[in-house]
Amino acid sequence: MSELFDAVDALVASRSPLPPPEERRRLRKAHGLTVEEVAAALKVRRATVSGWESGKTEPRPPERNAYARLLKQLAELYPASTVAAPEQDTAEFNTLSRQPEPTQNQSESPASTPESAAAPIPKNTQSRPAARAAVTPAASRPAPRTARPSATSSGTKKAAAVHSPMAGTDSRFENGPLAVVDVDDGQVLAYCVGGLVLDVPAKTIPALVEWTLMEGKLGQPKLSGPGKDADPLLVLTEAALKHYGLPTALTDEQRLTGRIPEDHKVIKQLARADWKLTKRGFGPWARIYRPAQGSERQCVQLCIPSWRALDSRHWGNAGQLPPAELARLLGTYASRVMTPRGSTAVTGLELMTALHPPTHAVRDEATGGFRKADTKNPGSLGEHPVDCAPCEAPDGHPLLKDLPRFHQRTPAEKLFEEAYDWARPLTDDECTKRYLVGIDVNMAFAAGANGLTVGLGAPTHVPQPLFDPKLPGSWLVDLSHVDLSRIRLGKEWVELNGDLLPSPFTPTGERPGGPAWYATPTVAYAVELGYDVRPIEAYLRHDNGRYLDAWYNRLRDAYITTMADLGVPADSSPEEFLEAMNGYRDRDPEMAILVSAIKATVKGGIGKLRERPRGEGWKPGQPWRALSRPTWRPDIRAAVISRTRINMHRKLVKHAAFTGQYPVAILSDCAVYAADGPSPLDFLPYRNGKPLPGGWRLGVSPGMVKHEGTQTVLWGEGVREQFQAPELNLARYIKDGQVTTKDNGE
């Protein structure tokens, strides 16, 4: 009978109308699926699925039947008028639940709009216009307007939100993702995005947490269909800390431990109210929660700037901003990136998970409801960590515990994909030039992640494999035979001065001396240059995908949008771009901080993929906390860095082949050239405003370059002579010319 039922199902599916193309695309994205994943599941080409979603073609049996079934199941999970069913996660934070929002009747008011209708505020929870207006970029600053109060059933008043980054998103979070809590003349105030200020009746930290969940209307909708909404974030000013009995600064000992003592009175208050803290305790980024009950979340995060929660290297003076301006800055970051979950590095890593949640809900045929899937969400890393390959393990990893003490691993034992730190002496011809000009790649590591296929699961050891550039992994191979004096560009072989170029295979730029471990992009580049490769062994990941694409897209859009706020549009000519970049940070200092935070989110997120042990008590060979995360993936970090370095080398080669000019120094994403003039346009080969195809290109988008700085050749030769270092890396100092210590490569 089952065969008959299957035949009937197939017959019905073959004639049932499919959703329109735009709905097909929406359903796929709602479930966090890529076009590649759908194509692989249906055993068709990627272009075929793209055609179905654009309406250019229609599916035909037998693929149509399977596609119809997929769309039907997704439509049940994600109806057009509702939000996907929440799911319960097993990790410590992700299993926490949140109280349901109270439901109240709302009276209509002339001030209410469909986008920002004012929900009733419980008694004693008034809102007022911000004492200090939120600063908005000049290009997008709205005309001033007075917030008109709307009466509610409780008789309180609420100010209409103005210029809120989160406006019109979700009525559950109508006050935005976060609030800066301050105290003015004894009254606790919550400064929200858009200039909204709420009166807070809470007298203690436990009461503040309760108010936030029950009345604050704070939070952020999930970024992916199978994901979870972001917990509300409260930023406590020094005045708020004093009001709630918390220290305004941590002692030296507390900064080392990252928390206040367990016997602090506030922690005792939380315990009496059945609130819990995570293992990190009550520190600069504290998470306060109650254990999960079903699918409801009960979790609030605190950010305490005076405890150094906002690292000045990435957030500048954000911690000293007035409450309304800090709310505007962090709220804009939340709307463009995500609600901060900790440092920029932590947030960068959390963003990966938010865009590719480890699990998803599936239909339970027995009950008709939804349950957590037994398998991981397609395209994610899953909810369980996987071991890395021995060559990918950093020193001290448990996989290496049997190595002799003080053993120095060789390139044939350790994967070492890092960014460039290379320099060389100037040639006689370069010494006749007047200037050294530095160019810097925008969001270089983000560009390296774009379109990169990475492993999603555990590695498989393969002896003597055939190299496959489409298969992510780590390869032991000898690339010492690659000669940069003669390489292939496209279909043609070209001759270069290989002594003036860094090797693409080592971060120091030195030619490899024998077999070494490399990530796939590095080995693929050797093949691209025209050389055969014969791997000795490899650790390969057959379960793979473009895990970082959505992460890249979101951070790219955040960066480009913020740069546009600062007067640097993406469609500028080279001359216009250089002019727009001149003093761009002074146009809106807060948006300049946001740019720095976005860039730090990229670099920090990639770095967190191979987080090292921190704190006292750890010994080599013992596991550390980060190893328990599914996102502890040194292989993905290595692949991104490998591709970033190769992207840079490809442009170096293209530029040298076309112009005969070679870099004199490279540091990570900055390259320095000798030139007759002080501008990048004095050596970049633009013709009628068009750059060299495949070469350096001025612009704001990730992968394009900007002017990093210019110094004279005499300056460069002078500092090298001063430190008696003919290969001092001048890229490290090209920005401002200040040299404070000898370059020792550290």
C-alpha cells in the first residue's frame, strides 16, 4: 500500500501549483538554505534552482515533485503571515527562555502609525523625550519633530520613537534591541533607540531584569528563519551602577578574574530571586537568566562600559558618550550587525551562528506540531564540536599531549596560515623615487571569506590524495618548486622578477624549503600559477559549504552603509573616493566609531575560530573552554587567512606584470610601493577611470583599497639605517611615520 500512497502523492504533486518565484526564494531563505544546498538535495545544478526562483524556468518531474514537497514543508514552517516556530537549544545560553510578553488592550491615538504604534506601558513606566537629542548623520538626519503622547488604558504616556534603527520590525520589540540605563535626579531612565526614554521603576538589579522582560519591550528579531530572537541588552552607566549597589570600576584583581566576587550583595539578590549567572559570572558582559521552560526565553544581558566592556581599541570613546548618544551608536550597530553579545570578537562569532543556527524545527507527523530536528540544520556547523586535524591543532592542544616537552613543530607538522609580514630593501631604481605610498585593503578578511567553501564537519585523513581545489581541508605538499620568475597568468606564461615578490606560500614571504601543510586556497593558487602539486597526505572535509557568505554579506552591507553615512559613497570615481576619504572620520565621530567596531567584528570573529586558552590554571595538553564550541574551527580560520593572503598576492602579481612595479613591504592587508607622487593614483594604472582588471582598485567595497599613508623614500631609508635593519617593515609605520621601536617581527 505504501507504494500506492507514494504514487498518489507524486501524482498530486505533479499537478499541484507551485508558489510564485518570489515566495520560493522567501521560503528557502527563511530556512537558512543556500541555492547550492537545495540544488544538491534535488540533484540538479545551481543554475536550475536559480531559474526556478527567478521565474525564468519551471521545474519538471521528477524534480518538480520533490521541489513541491520541499516548498510545502517550508510553507508549513514559515507561513507568510507568521513567524517560524521557536526551538529549544541545548547550549547553556541558548536553552534559556524568555517570559511571554503581557497582553493588553491598546487605545487608538492620532499619534499611532502602523510602523510605530505605541503599545501600552504598565503603571509607573512612563516615557519621556530624550534630554539630549540623538545625533544622526547629516545626510540622513530627519527634521526635528515633537513626540506626541498617546493615551493608554493605564493612563500613562509614551513618546513616539524618532529615527529608530529598528522601526517597523516587530511589535514585541518596539522599543528596540537595547537601552542605556542611567539615573537623573534619583529617577532611573532607560534611553532607547530613536530618542525614546522610559521611566524605570525597578529598585534592584533583579527587579530591573524583571521589568526588562515583562515591560521593557526590548529585544531583536532573529536573523535567520530557524534561529532565535536576540535577548535584550541593558547598558549600565556609572550612575546606574551606584544606584543598584554595584562598583563603578573593577579592582585589578577583579579585572584579572573578569567578575565581581560571588559573595557580592547583588549576586545574592539575584540568587534569592531565582536568577542565575553564566559560568563567566557577573562581569563586564553579564548574562542573567532562568532555566528554560519550553520555548520561552528568560534572559537579559548587561553591558558595563566602566568595567571596560567596550574596548577602546574598537569602540573609541563610546563608553564616555551621553546615554542617548550611546544608545544611538549601539542601536545602529545592532540594526546593521546584531545586538552585541560581548566583545566585537564574540559578536563576530555569534553572528555566524545567528545566520546559520545549528538546528531547526521540523513537522512532527504524530502530533501535528513542531519539534527540534534530529540532524543539524543544513549549512550549519551543528550543535556539537568536532575535533580538528592534528596539523590544525595549535600548540598545547590535547591532540598533541604526547609530543615531547619543548618540541618545536616543523612546517611538515603544523598548518601555519597567517597574514603577511614581509619587507625587502629598496632597489636602486626605487631609491630614485620620492615617495613610499601605502594602500590598504578594505575589510580584507571579510573579502577572503566571501564565496569561500569551508568544512562543516570533521576531517577525513586521506594518504596520497589527488588535489581537488573544490574540497576544503589541509594538505601536506611540497611547493618549493614554484618559481615566481615564471608563472601563468590566465592562459599565458609571464616572466617576473621573483626576487622582488614575496612567496605566496608563507606569511614571511620566504620560499618554502620542503613539504608543509597548507589550506586548500594556498595549494589551489600554486596550480593556478601553472605548477603541478602532488600532496603527500591530507585531512579533507567532504561535508562542506559556503558557511560564511551570509556573514560576509551582512558585515559588508553594514560597512558600506556606515561609510555612506560618513560621506563616502560606493559609486565614487577614484578621485572622488580619495577626496571623500580625506577627514571622513570627523564628519560624524560616532559613525566613525561604528566603522571601527564593524571592522573589529570581522577580524575578531575570524580570530575567535581558533581561540587560545585564557586565565590561570591551564596546562599544555589540557582542554580549554573554547574547545567545547562548535564554532572552534581553526581550519575555517586558516582557510580565510589563506584566501586573504592569496587574494593580495594575485593583485601583486597582476600589478607587477602590467607595470613592472613591485611592493617594498606588506603587513597583513597593507602594501607599500615606491612612487614619483604621494597619491595612489601616481602608481595605480587607471585608464579613463577604469582600473587594471584583476589588480588594485580604489573604492569602499571589501577587497578594494584605500590610501593608508604616504612618507618619503628618505624617511624610509633613514629609519632603516637608524635601526640598522635593511628589511624593517615600513608598512607598519607608513600611516603616520612614527617609529617607536625596532621592528622585531612580533
